[in-house]
Amino acid sequence: MNIVIVGAGKAGFLHFTSYYKLYKIGLVDLNRIFFVDPNGSFGPDIFKLINIIARSYKVYKSFDSLLNEEQLIPENTIIDLCIPSGTFIKAMQMINKYGFSNFLVEKPFVISDESTESNHLAELLSKLKIIKIENYLHSKVHKIIKHLIDKYNLELSAVVTNFSKDRQAESLRGRAFRFGQVPPSVFEIEVPHQIYICNDLFGDIDELIYVYSKDMIVDGNIIKKHGEGLVVGKNPENALYIHYSNLCFNRVYRTIDIFFKNNYYLHGIYAPVCEDELGVKAGVVLSNDSKVIESCFFDDDDNMLDMISYAFISFQNGCYDKYASPPQIWNFSNLMKNVLDFETQNSNLHSFDYQNSNFNVMQLWLLQMFISTNLEPDHNFLSFLENIKFKYFKNKKRNLVTSK
């Protein structure tokens, strides 16, 4: 199949890297990959990779210019959108006019208010074949977590995800800014990943409880609602969901901490996270009353490769059950809109009514770690997570599950 990567920046590089790995096993033809970027040039990461693999590629500044030089059969072409999520709908509308309908999009996205006003949007979504990049669902870690939940019949009490990293330099360069000017909120970077992970494990958030964000401030530059974000909600069973993301953090975190009923606790690390000296890239530890009952560690967990492979094969074989339905797209978009609206409506809320809540002691403790400290998690909680990581993940090289 033909692959058109729209966007030659960081996301385009990550996807192209996976296509290159698929080429090495005979699944993808590198001669059938094309690039479109309005800047007409490659980002430094893709440029370096292209030099390494000794290939010659051209960057087309528009889809029109690509079609003027290449004859692409729409049914045999994947349009891989590696552009800011706020521009997805506009890009799909434009490209679909030429008959292309196979779209791979970078993580679940929010449909802007301007787009929803289009009378043709529902019709457009109904005829497009869209696969969302939900790469963490293809992680070995995620599959192990699901297996353990089923094996021990675990019931959720609370789940905390922390997806943090230092994005300051990239944000100053305008990465993922809509039309190069409008920055995404912190809730549109890592939080969508965190939400779909927990939705897949435990079902959707039924009610939002608390949403708050902080600006990113770098060298006197202020990027509104782009620094730290917190989303707290619950499901119909009153289980607590806490999603925290700090884009100014000095280390990379991709952690999930799950507190189950009957004193079961699970700590998981999605790749790439651990420091090199820990000896692992990802892993899961399940304990009961402080006693480890199951653990699994990986030296490799290329969830993006597995995701891209899954999408490519699905498009190639016409697997309609793998495509995102319009209701799925709308539902996630509406949830993210509710997150943004909830923060706006409750912008002066800095407290939580603990006494009138129906949460148990452990759930209230978690809420206090986040809400009562005005967003930034309590130092004790972060230290707790750090101790868990070092206790269970350090020096596990002899016990790794090595990828084949």
C-alpha cells in the first residue's frame, strides 16, 4: 500500500521509524512512502533517519503538489496524519475531496466547535475509515495488566496515571501548535493517552470531579494552560480516576498505579520511562498486603511499532471492525470538551468537599495528595512512586522477558 505521511516533524519521525522497521521484515515498501508538509522540509529527526537508511525522499508542500507528480490509488493509500490534532478535520475534509478515505490519526482527538458547525461533518465521518493511534493499548505492559485483572478478578478502587516529561524546548519551538500559532492545552498532549488507557481497563469516566491546569513558563514566555494538568473523575461504581501530567518535569514518567479492593496494588511502567541504570524499559508488579504475587519486566516494548503494524495490516486487509466509528470519535471528543469546559466553569475551585463525598479512606488520601496541594502532587506521593520503582524495577536484568 501507499503511505502518505502528512507532517514531517516529531510525530512523523516516530511513525516513519516504525514503517522502516516494517520494511525490514518485508511488510512495507519504502518506495511507496510519501511526505507532505506545508513547510516543504523535513524535521531534523526524519532528515537524520533518511540519511542513515540512504534513501531519497521529497517533501511536497501540499497534497495537490503530491498528486501532480504521483498517481496514487485512493483505495490503496493510507493517509497518516502527523499534524496538530486541532487540524485533523480540516485536513481530512480537504484530502477526502480527492477520494482518499483511509486515515491514521495521532491519538484520539477533539473536534473543534468550528468543525461541528459544518453540516457535512457527520456525513464525512461516516464514510471515512479512521484508525486512531492508541499505541499504549498495544503495549506488553497493558496486556499484562488486563491479564492480571482477569486472573485475580480484581475490582478497582482507584487508579492514578502520571504521564510527565520535559516538553519545554519543543513547546517553545511551537510543536503541535494549531496552524503554527495556537498552542494545545496540557489536556491534549498526554492526557488523552491516559484517559483511553483507563477507559479500556475499567470503563469510561462517568462524572468529572476536579479539573485544573497551570501555565508553562519558560524564559519569561507564558504558554497558557500548557504546563501541568489534572483530571479527576469516577466511574459508575464510584472508582476513582486521577490523571496527572506535567510537561515541565525533569524526567519522563509513564506510570499507572492501581489500587484494587482487598488490598491488591499494581504498579506499571509503560515504555519508554526507566532510567538506564534500572536495567528495564517497562514492567508490571502486582502485590497483595505488600507481598509481591506477580511481576513481569521487559527490555523492550515498542508499542508504537505494534500499533503501526496493526493499523497497516487492518487497512491492507479491509478490516472494518478495526476502524473507529463516528460515535466513538464523537464520544471521546465530547469527553475532552467536557474536561476543558469543566475547568473553565470551576476555575476558582481549589478545594473539595471531602466530608460529603462517598469515597473511602484510601480514595480520600489520594485526592488529598493532588487536590489539596493545588495541583502538584504531594512530595510524599511522588517519593512513594519512586520507591516502588526502585524497589521492584532495579537490577532486574536477569529476570527480563526479552522480546523476540
